[in-house]
Amino acid sequence: MDNNAQGGKAYGLLKSQQEEKLNSINEAFLSDSKYAEEEDLATKLEMFKKKYMEFDLNDKGDIDMMGLKRMLEKLGLAKTHLELKKMMSEVAGGPSKDTITYHDFLNMMLGKRNAILKLILMFEEMGKEQEQKDVGPPSRKTFSDLP
């Protein structure tokens, strides 16, 4: 039997299980009175879920150091181990955490604190929207363009 197909199937299953888990967390956030005032919460949560699933999640469905590193490299923002650690503790709210859970991720995206990762992701989202508007060649975005 072709091992690859097996891996793909297992991966697909894992992804859908992860998505179910994320959906249930989204539900909890939707019914949380803390976010009752949040505009378009359902839309935002759906967007955050998609964004979260773009990361390479570990078997628990969390973002670990490698997942964060790969995601940032994909965006052309290679980071040192120390920078990654700092970003993770900023999101997870403590230096001992070496993963970012979806819960942490949502708290970051919906929270008032401007974590570096949040700025990067928001910036990338805006970049994507810009690209859809700009038909010309996309301008290279660098960190120095960040607000």
C-alpha cells in the first residue's frame, strides 16, 4: 500500500479534527460576554482560525517554536531563537510556555496588547488586501514599513 496516501489521509483527518477543536473554541469565544462588544466577532474568529491553521501545528494542534519559525520564514521574516522565544512568551503570557494554543492566539488577536506576532499577522493580512487592490507588481514589504 502507498504510504504516502495513508499519511495524507491521516493528515487530512488530523486537520479536520483540529478544525473541529478550533470551532468549538470559537463557539466558546462567541458566547463569552467579555467579547460581546466585539464587532463582527464571528467573522473575525473564522479569519483567525484560518490564519491559525496556516501554521504548522503540532500533534496537539498548538503552534510550537518550529511552527512559528516556519511561518515567519514563509513571510520572509526569519527570526533568531531568542526573538521567537520572546514572541511566544508574549503571546502565551509567560516565559515557560513553548507553544501557543489557539486560546492564546485568540486572546492575542482580540486583546488590547499589541504582541509582535499580532502586528505581523495584521500587517500581512493588510498586505494581502492591498495586493488584491494593486494589480501592479507587489512592493516588497519590510519590517521598517511597519507602523
